[in-house]
Amino acid sequence: MFANRHARSFIDPQVLSRLAGVPFLSRRPMQGNVSGRHASPHRGSSVEFAEYRKYVAGDDLRRLDWRVYGRSDRFFVKEFEADTNLRCCFILDTSGSMGFGSTGITKIEYARKLAGALGYLAMQQGDAVGISCVAKGVVRSLPPTRNPGHLRTIFDILEQATPQGETQLATVLHELAETIRQRALIVILSDLFVEPELLRGCFQHLHFRKHDVAVFHLLDPQELNFNFRRPMRFLDMEGGPSIFAEPSDIAERYHKALEIYRAALRQVVLESAVDFHQVSLDEDYEQVLARFLVGRTRGRG
């Protein structure tokens, strides 16, 4: 299955075999360089009819619809959807907060499982896959390539990614929106510790550049439930000061602030047409991926 036969802790061959039957599709037309499974903005040859247009001198006569000519005494040409491959770019948040996990798995370990499985499925389809690890800036980046041996390097980067440093996700997303020049499927894996209004600008920038954006918002159950029972010292994993607090005194304010943040984030992703998935680390990642893949088959185009 893999070129170097090296077992990866975040890759489960059985999960991949079960997910292989569901295509990994883009929701927006892509500009590839070979034939593939994804819609193209250009017309071409496929089995899916697109539209009729008037005949222009020089058009291939084999594409004339003679039945329409018989009914209208006018020449019309059939046009079909073109299918192409895509460029899939993973943006992996490697800031310090991605090292948190209370269920036996950290956010970055969960992100490795998602990115590893999706990267494998995309490569099996003949798509180009790349990755950027980001924190305060772009820590490491590998441009998308279709070479199957390239997948081993992607897995090496995932395996070596270490959560540390501050989050400057908004700045980095703007940078990548300009760096990734050809339209692509952008998959962001992060806990999104960024103000929703800053993310709005990022998503709109990516949308303006014709990218199809998918976001996996990774949260730990403790962050969602805040069910601490005794006085705790809360550490900022990105270098800020620690806070000693009695959970029962701040739980109500915490839940209110969390709900305001989640409501604002939901509004941002809806207005920005982002394929958004909030994921709790106690969820089975195979079910998360299956829901993601099936949703994209329904939402194609």
C-alpha cells in the first residue's frame, strides 16, 4: 500500500479500504492538467451533458445535434462537462494548543488521522496532494504533486509535526491564499483559536481565489463541556500566563463565551460557503470522514 512499507500510527489500512468506495470530490470546478473525477470550468468530453450552443464555423461536425436541426432548421452543438483532477492542499495547525487532549488523543494526533486518510484517498484518485504546517507562520510546506512517492513525504511531515508556538492562523491563511495560485481544495485542520471576524476575511479571500474550502474544527470534550470538579491551574499552551481558578465560579461565563464564539463562527462559515465540520476528539474519525465524503458527493457543484 505504501512505498516504504513503514507503519504509520495514524494510518489504518482497514479504515482506508472501507472509505475507498466513496469518492473524494470537490464542490467547485477545478483546473487540473489531466482527466479526473472533478468538474472543470471548461467544456470538454465526458458523459454528462452541459448545454447547447450555436454552431460556429470550425466546430467539430461530429458534435452537431441533427435532431435539433431537424426540428429548428438551425445548427446547434452539444457541449459536455469536462472532468479533471484537483490540487488538494492540507493546512495543518501546529500551534501549541494543538497538543491538548484529554481523551487519550491530542488534537494534532487526530488531525494526522484525518489528513493522512484524505491524502491517501486523493492520491489514489490521481489528484495532487500538498501540505502546509502553520503556527506563527508557515513552519513547513510541500506543494501539491501527483507523484505517488510524494505521499511518503506527506506522511513524514505529518509524523514529524510538533505542536508549539503561537497561533497566527489568520495571517497565514491570507498568505497561502495568494501563494496557492491555481484553484485548489483547501482542507484546514485546526482548533481555530482565532476571532471569527478575522476568519471571515480569510475565508472570503480563499473564496475570491476560487478555492474550495473545507474546515475541520477540532475541539476536546473538556473544552466543550468544561466539567472540571476542583480548583485548577489553566495553562496557556501558546505561551500566555497561567490562571488559577475555581471551575464552578467561572463555568457559566465560560459556556456563555463559548456559545457566543460558536454562534459567530457558524455565521461566518455560512456566509463564506465553507464546508465546515466541528469535531470532538471523542468521535470516531472514520465516521467523521465518511460524513465529510458523503456530504461532498451530495453537494457537488
